Amino acid sequence: MPTILGQNQYGKAENRVVKITRDGATHHIKDLNVSVALSGDMDEVHYSGSNANVLPTDTTKNTVFAFAKEYGIESAEQFGIHLARHFVTSQEPVHRARIRIEEYAWERIETSDAGEAKHSFVRKGQEIRTAQVTFDGEKWEVISGVKDLTVLNSTNSEFWGYIKDKYTTLKETYDRILATDVSGKWRFNWTDDEQTMPDWEESYEQVRKHLLQAFAETYSLSLQQTLYQMGARVIDNRSEIDEVRFSLPNKHNFLVDLEPFGLKNDNEVYYASDRPYGLIEATILRDGCEARIPVDLTNL
């Protein structure tokens, strides 16, 4: 049977770029991991090896670093928009560009005089901000996100009333630890109107605030309920966002049996189990909108 070429793309993955902005003696830092993927009129490079329509991946890498200087890095999303627009509009064979970005947060080190160092930073936790910008010459799609945001409620969580069969051994609980590593993505309804472009930095901070507040303020009867409240809070409070998808592993904390030692464990000592774990995933949409974020967040 004859074969044909299906979907294909190429680019330079994981370009680590650190941009220092010097505002006099005060410095600001942006630390990004940028991946570029291009697609378009690329059949011949696969069929015959002709590179006539191929922009070298080394060139895409150089563009990332040059744009960090030329445009600066106002936000991960804005930087991705600059790159995607450039690749599609400057190279005729390139019909679509997808820019994926991870951002690593830094915060200023406090000094001994209760101030903040102007040029000294410490890496901020494990939380990673993400962004994906896709442009095909006409339509834009911007998806922001967060991963490795670890949260925990030490009470106000129950789990009972579930199906039980001959293999069920889990005991119902009316006071448990609820913990998870938040992996989430949210899709913007922005098109190409400069007047309605979101403030990407403010939007990220507000989304983060709302999902954390929902986690903290929901009396949880299931992690599914908490997930929905987190997404609904974002949709209800951020008009620029139409879709939110979360993948939440249930980081189990089991009460330790201390009776063999003559001790009572009154919801105080737990064993933290890293695997296996429950995995709760769902998409929350603004009414009337369609889901477009991939079901598997790792494939974004």
C-alpha cells in the first residue's frame, strides 16, 4: 500500500533564556524555557530530503535569544506572541507556529536590614508557570497554566458514601487531609485585537489567587468537587478566560496505626504515600463555549 505524510512539525525545544533587566541598581529577572514548533509546506523535506523550505532549528534558537534583547520579556505569553507572529509572517513555507514556554519564578532575597536585595534572588518553590501560543496566520490561541503547585488542607475534607463491593477495603472518613499537585491550563478568548489584549501578568496572578482561594474555602466531600469549584471560580471572575482544565493527583495521607505502641492517633500522625494515587481530571467551561484544551495536559 502507498504511504502518505501525516501531521508533522519541527523546531528547537527547551531553549533556556534568562533575561536580566537593569533598572539602575535594581535588577529584574525572567527565566524561561522556550520550545518552538513550526509546520507548513514541509512535505519535500520528508519525501526527498530537500531543505529548501526549512528554516534551521538553530535559527529558531537564535531568534529566541535575539527577541529577548529586542523585545524584552514582559510576560511569557507576550514573548510567545512575538515569536509566533515572526515565524509565520517572515517565512512563507511556515503556516503555523506553536510556542511553548515554562517560566521559573524567582523572588528577591531579604537582607539583614529588613530590606530586599536589588540584585540577589532565590528560586521560588517548585511551581512552574506555563504558556502556549499558537498562530496560523489568521487565528491565535493562547493557553496559560501552572504545574507543580502543591497545596494541602489539613481538615475540612471528607470521603464517604461511595460504592462498595467485595474488593473495597477503604474506610469512610469524615476528617482527612486533602493534598494535591495542581496541574492546570486555561484558554483565553483573545483574538488579535490589541485593545482587548489581557494583562498577562495580572491575569496569571489573579487566576492563581482564585484557584487557591477556592481550594482553601471549599469544604470538600470529594476532590472532584474541589476541582470544579477551583475552575468555576476562575471562569466566574476572569472574563478573558473561557476554559479551564485541571489534572489533580490525590496525594494520599493515611493515618498511622499507633495502637501497637499504646498510643492514640487523633488525626495527628499520617503516612504520606507518593504512589499509587488517585488522579482526578476535568474541564470547566464558560456556558456556550467548546472545549479545546487537550485531555492529556502533558501533550500540550
